[in-house]
Amino acid sequence: MNKSVLKQVLSTLIFLLVLAGCSDSDKVAVEQAENGEKKVGILLVNHGSVSEKWRNMLTDVDSAVKDKLLANAKISDVKTAFMEYTEPSIATQMKAFDKAGYDEVVLVPLFLTVSSHSLTDIPTILGINADPKVIATLAKEKIEVYRAKARVTITPNLDFTTLLKKNVLRRVKALSDGSGNEGLVLVAYGDKDYNQQWEEMMDEIGRFLKIKLDMDTVAYAWCGHLVNYSTEPTEKAIEQVFELEDRVLVVPLLVAFDPYFQIEIIETATKNVENSQNVIYKPDAILPDDNLNDWVVDITNQVVSTI
């Protein structure tokens, strides 16, 4: 046996031994490397919360989409990261991708629409932006900044399609008695720096619901930092709807369930108003939603196909 043939045989044996000791995702990565393909990972990113139930609803998305995404031969692994409050953080997961030699990471932000988090904080955490004020704020909040070796591509937010509109429509229908004497209040977190975009999102959802439900009165309120986590904006919105309707449906436009927002702020507001017995409220969230899971898979595969 000549040297070149022997070298080829040894290389094949080593490759097979490496595969034998690898996980399924590692085997995909090794095969991709052998074929000269880029090693691609997916990172699902959400805000994070001190609420375990909130975090579990987001990790459930990871569980629901992972196998479908890994069915794409170009994708080697899928991870989830929390922007703040808890691990695994964005920096932690990006370090893991770097350590494993990933060339590309597609980051899927599970946020409603544009915000300071999606347009400022996340790019800064990734080392893409370098605004000293933002870096200082992140450091104060103990959020690590890490510039990865892998190239990062960020997909659109959840309002990119009709996903949110259809999600809210389903939940409003579940609360409605169909009497035609109802109005609706949508309650979302809000964002000071992108208030116009958030108002446009709420207006679009409101117009959609008016058409689909033949509902005349739709209002909205913020419940986050923008209003100092006060119940008052939600109370005022409910009272405004009561001026025109007999019943008020209240629906949280929040990604997942956190007792602080759904109970302490929104539910408290529904109980503080006069005629509270005619306020219909369920402390739910956008998740769980199979359509959202499907959207994550679709938008990710679309982006990966361009790599």
C-alpha cells in the first residue's frame, strides 16, 4: 500500500472514530467541516425574567422547534439565551458557539417589535455596537458584553408577519360573549425610545381586530418601565372603553406569563375600576402558540438558506 492510499485510509478511520464519539449535532458539524461547509448555529434570544414560569415558556419554544430546525442539514445546534436576569446569557451561549468552532450564528429575537433591547442592547452585548453609555448601563446591570468570532445574523421580530394579530384574535374570541356590547383593552410593556413604533403596532392590531370581530372600541395601555410599572394607564384605558361599551375585555400583549405583570399590574387594574364585575380578563400571554413555533422555524430556515 503506497503512502497516499495509507494516509487516506487512516484519515477515514480517524473520521469514523470521531463520529462514533460525537453527539448527533456534533456529527453534523464534523460532516459539514469535512465537506467544507460553514458551521451554523441558532440562538433563540428573549428578554429573561426572575419568574421561572416565564423562562420555562421560552425554553418550551426551544424544545418545540429544535428537532425541526436540526432537520435542516445546514444547522448544527440550537440554543436559547436570556438577555438579562439569568443564565444562560447571550455571552455564555456565544462563547459556547465559538469554542465549538461555529462560523455563523443566526440569532432569533423573541421580542414583539423594535425596541431598545432588540436594536441597541443585543447588538451591544454581541460587540457589534460600542456606545459607551449603553456599555456602562449593561455593566451596571451585570450583563456581559462579548464579541464573538462567529458572524451573527439577526432575524426580524415577532411583528414581522400577521402572527401577533392572529394570536390576539384567538384570545379575544375566547373571552368574548359575542353580544356586540364589548370593547377591548390591549396591555403591552411599551418602550420609551421607540414609542411611535409600539403605538403603530398596537394601532395595526386594533384595526385588524375591529374588522375581524366587528368590534367598535379598542384601546391600549402600557404597563412597563415607560409608565413606572403603574396600574393607572390600564385603569384609564378600561374606564374609557366603559364610556362606550357594557363589557370590557382585557388582553395582555406580553410574550410570556410573569406574575408581576399579569397579576400585580394588569389584574389589579381590572379590580380597581368601577363596574369591575364587567371586566373580563384572563392572565395569559402570547405563549404558548404553535404558530409562533412554526414561524421561528420558517424565518430561521429562510435566513440559513442565504448563508
